[in-house]
Amino acid sequence: MSYKSLIIAITEVSLDRAAINQAAALAARFDAHLTGLYVYEPPYYRYPLAYPNIADIDPEAASGKDEATLAAREAFDAACRAEGVETNEWRFVRGETLNTLALHARYADALVMSGGDLAARLAIVSSRPVIAVPEADRDRTLGQRILLAWNASREATRAATAALPLMIGAEQVSVLTIDAEGSAHRDLGDNPGADIALYLARHGIEAEVRRADSDSVGVAETLLTEAVEMNADLICMGAYGHSRLRELVLGGVTRDVIDAPPPVPLLLAH
């Protein structure tokens, strides 16, 4: 089991360098094909009234020859050279950012990009796992110390299976259940975390089970604290177990983790 096709989504090179470097390192680790995907969204897509004349659009930006796009291409090529990723390609695409990225992601094993709300939204609409890398995460090795946030939900299950290639070669894998006691978490069974740990063991992955109570600080903060304590370099979690709209209005774990922001990369699946 391995990743064989990865995409690095580039939207702003000044913010995406950490993600670009991590994507190249992952491609080298799995001998995977890496696609650098730069999406140019014409401003009239979002502000049609401000651009009544399409001819007003910068022709260099629209053709991928502007300074920002060329800098992104240079960063992508440099990362591939540094990691020895020979099977790579560059794509410049015009279109609406979310749907264009989602469409291309469906033909890859995972999408790598900078963290933020767009990454979580892509996990929903693309049906592919998204690895969201914090801007400051440039030198850390990704996927050697993995924390799986487990609540036996559909979303958490998809995150766990999407992360299997990373877990198989990891130094440490921990399964974390939070507030697992009580009737609200009957799906976790009498020994919370044990069932998913057994599933991982059948894939040759030795996972420890950690249990925590959120008390008054909340689930998201408890999750991030546990990640720091175990020196995790990747958190795997389901994204938006409730609807995104509900989390935007009422709050939720996904929203709280993204807004924190997280100190380490996230693997998000929906």
C-alpha cells in the first residue's frame, strides 16, 4: 500500500513553500508522481460587477506568465530537484479555485496544500484526503509520529485508511480518543480505541491507545495538546462530522482546530 500520485496545490507561493517542500518529500518517500497545480481564478469570477469587461484582466496572469505564477513554478521545480523527484509535472489551470482543485484531486491519492478553511472544504468536495501543512512547518519530517483522532465516525475511518501508507512506515502511531466514556460514544465499545488499534495491527502497524478528557478546555484544544505532548508531526482526523454550515454557525472540532491554528500538519478526510 502506497501513494503513487500526489498533487501539491499552490495558491500563493509565499505561504505555500512549506507545503511544496513537504509534498516533494512525500513523493520521494513513496516514489510517487507529483503534480504541481496552480489555479488562476480570474477576479471576475468573484467580483463580476467590478470587471464588466473581461479584456481588463491582466493577460500575463491569465496565461500563467506573471511573476507570482513563475515564482510558484520555480519553487516547485526547486523542491523536486532537492528531493530527487523525477516523475513530476506542472499544471496551470484557469477556473474557480475550489471546484478546480477538487476535480484534479479526484485523480490523485492525496492533495497537499497549505492549511486553512480551503483545505477542509476540499476534503469534503473532492472525496480525497487532504494534507494541510502549516506555513511555518518547513523543516519537520511529516508522517513519522502520527496521531489519529478516533471517534469511530465515518470521517475518522476515512482518515485512518487514507493515512495507512504513512502509518506503515511511521516511527510511532497513537490512537487518541477524547471523552470516550458515556452513552454518547457507544460506538467506541467497552475499550475505546482498541478496535481500531487491532485493525491497524493487521496492517503491521503497532499503535498505542491514548485516552483523554476534554474537561473545560474543549475537544480541539485537548487534541492539539496531546499532539504537542507526543511530539506528533501529523494529526489524522475526520473533517466536518457535522455539516460545515453548522460548524460555521455553532462551532465544532474541525473549525476549532483549523482556527487554532494547528502546530503540525493535518490529514483531513470526510
